[in-house]
Amino acid sequence: MTTLYLASKSPRRRELLTQIGIAYDVLVPPPTDGPDEPQLDGESAADYVRRTARDKAQQGAAWMNDRGMPIKPILAADTTVILDGQVLGKPVDRDDAIRILSLLSGHQHEVHTAIALIVNGQLFEDVSVTQVHFRDLTAGDIARYCDTGEPFDKAGAYGIQGLAGVFVARIDGSFTGVMGLPLFETARLLLHAGITLP
């Protein structure tokens, strides 16, 4: 039996929800994802990621309501890579992926994943913040990684669970948060909203 709707087309988020035994349906067509939403003037990176997750959940609730779908909780998330206060979104092309990965090379950055849950019209929110330390990358490292096609649908142009795992010297925080759905915070939010985990 479906526990909630997931307002995301991310296969990684689907995989992680399945991992903790949550039964869900994906909103189709998904009302969110696709090109990154623009950051508002004067909006900090931390505020941006929380607003984007909240917007996805609210858009999903409105989309579901407009279609007369059964009322169930809606879960949405947004993952943002932040370097020196700058949001590094999904690369638009190979040159952009090279630019982003070059910026991350040899530096520490933050990955913020905000989650938003709407239950009976009430909004619940949380956020995971993880420090990620990249080793120095050569031009060859970056070129070979771009050749795989892996960077192009991911915030910050990399997926920690994939080939780019070899770039990560260490993390301080949530591995699943960097993947796109922090399981500790998600479970805590679900329980707070009265949703029992298996």
C-alpha cells in the first residue's frame, strides 16, 4: 500500500526510499525537477535549497489536488552543491561540467539536501549539510569522467555513488544526503509527521 507520493524523478531518491521500506508512487508527470530553479536576488545558497524543496512539495500537492488524486503525503527534496557560497547546479554541457569539476578539484565544498513533506496540508521541513573534500583532479581525470556521461544530470557535476566516488577524499556528514535523500533526516521527518517506518 502506498505510503506517500514522491515529487521527484530522481532514481537515486527512489532507490533510497525503497531501501528503508517506504512504499511510494512517483507523481507522473513530475511537477518538479528538470532545469535548476533560479536563485533569487539576495537569496543565500542555504535558503535557496530549502525554498526549492518546499516549492517542489507545494507544486506536487497542487498538481495532485487539481487532478482529484487521493490525498496522501508528498515528499520532495532538492540537493545543492555549494562552494564558497556559490551554488553549483547541474551542468548545461560538457564545458560547464569541466568548469564545475575544476572548481571542486582540491577543495572542500558543502552539499545541502533539503527535504519537504506535506501531510494533510501541513508542511514539515529538514535539511542535511555535508562537507565533501575532493582530491586534486587532473585535466585527464575530468575529461575521462565527462566521457562517461555521468556528470550531466547531477548537482555539482558528480555523483558520489558512482564513478566520482574516487574523487572524494572524505566526507563529514551524510553519504545519502550527498546522493540526494538523507535517510536519517527523512526518517526523522516521517516519524515527526506520524508516518510509521517498517
